[in-house]
Amino acid sequence: MGDFYTGTTYPELYQEALFFVDFENGRVNALLFDAQGNVDSVTPFTEERGITQISMGSDSNLYFSNFFTGEIGRWVFETDVTVDEDADNTVIDLSNVFTDVDNDDRAISLAVSNNPNESLVTATIDGNNLTLDYQDNQWGTAEITIQGTSNDKSVEETFTVKVNPVNWRSLIDLF
């Protein structure tokens, strides 16, 4: 089973694609179309045994059911994060960012492997939750890299955090 992706949170490659399950091979693929609506190609999306249903949710993410685990989950593309200066912490669920077809995804260890701008934002992981803590009165950008490790193999995902400055009136303006 599958669904057409008509949302906006996934990369442009997947716009208007038909996501479908290859149950026998444990894959989810995206059927891509050209501008005339003809089939252009099939591209692998993820390898996960037991997926039986895919549906797009109102939040523009794809949701799935897994026959083997009983899980109802979603695939989230966490891309760049943009907030205003002095924003509240952002918590990002990383449970569907990394997957391992040879091991239980819950066994994947997660770590912040690079954050060169901790004076702007600190990044910590607790379980599958990444917390971005924006430092007071700071603005700019940071590239944060998260590493997932399973079976002695690691992969990394990097994203950009942009903190916009807020126009504060100076004390001089108040007098």
C-alpha cells in the first residue's frame, strides 16, 4: 500500500511522488513522475521490513504501520531550523532519522558529533530527543552533526541552525 506525497516538508525530489511498499524485499520506494505525469523513475526511500501501510498526515509527514513490530510511526525530514533570538528550546525527535536493516532501530546510539558554535546553540541528546538550547542574546548560524551508530558502523546527518537577530531598542533610544 502507499500514498502520494503532496506535502512540503520533504525534499523537492519527493514532491508528488507515489510512496509504495515492496513488502517482499523490505523496502519503501518512491515512484517519481516527470512534468507530464509519466513515470520517470523509482528511487529507494528506506529499507524497513514489515511496512504495510503508508499515509500522508496533515503535518506533511508520511506515517507508516509496521506489521512485525506493531509500530505506527512517521518519517520526518528534519532539515534546517530557523528561530528568533532568545527562542525557547527546540526538541527534535530523531527516532526515524537513522535506521539499520540488520538491527533493531532502538539499538542505534545517537551522539552530537560536531557543533562548532556552542556559543549560539548547545545540542544535547537524551534517548531519541535532540534538544537545541539557544543561548541568550546570540544570533548567527551553526552546523550541527548528529551521528548514529549501530553494529560498529556510523552515519552522520548535518543540519543548519539559524538564529535571527531581534531588533532591540538600545538604552540610548529610551532617553
